[in-house]
Amino acid sequence: MIKSKKIDLDKVLKSTNADAVLIMNNDGIVLDSLYLEYENNIALMTKAFYTMCNDLSKDLEIGEVDQIMTKSAEGFFIANRLDEKSIIISVSKDISKIGLSLKLINSLK
């Protein structure tokens, strides 16, 4: 695994109280991660998810996707584009942290 030099994942975890974080490139290759058991699977599924959502967004004529947030009864994850080559994913089981997570993840660009 190639370590990302741009983002301090420990700092992201502490700032958002997230349970796990991951940085991947556009090809679904993990660049850095903390506390994810199936990081490669998550990165590849996120790549597919981003591709489908981006195609939908283009079909709806609302531009490129910058962020995807998914919430369930037991938690949420946010996938946010960092730049043209990478995406950060934040995972939390504490739904009350959605606002804080969105604010911090958006500020990482």
C-alpha cells in the first residue's frame, strides 16, 4: 500500500470521530487507509459507485459528482473527491457525526 502524503488520516479520524478512513485513486487502488478490514474491496466498490453516480449526474445534466453520502440505520459513509486523481472515504457508526464529517471532508480539498 502506497502511503498518501497529503492527508493525515489519524487527524481526520480524531477530528470527525470516524471509525475508519481510506484514500484511493480513480482506479480503485488504495493509497492509504486506517481501520478497514476489506479496504481493497471497499475501494473497488466505491470506484464503481462513483462511476455510476457520475454517469447519472451527467445524464441529469447537473455536472460531475464531487461527493457521495450513504446513510443507513447503523451508520454512514462519505466518499469525497480530494482532487482529480483521488477520493477519501470516511466511515462512522455514529449518525450524529454526519454534519461534522461533511464539514471536515469538504475542507480537505
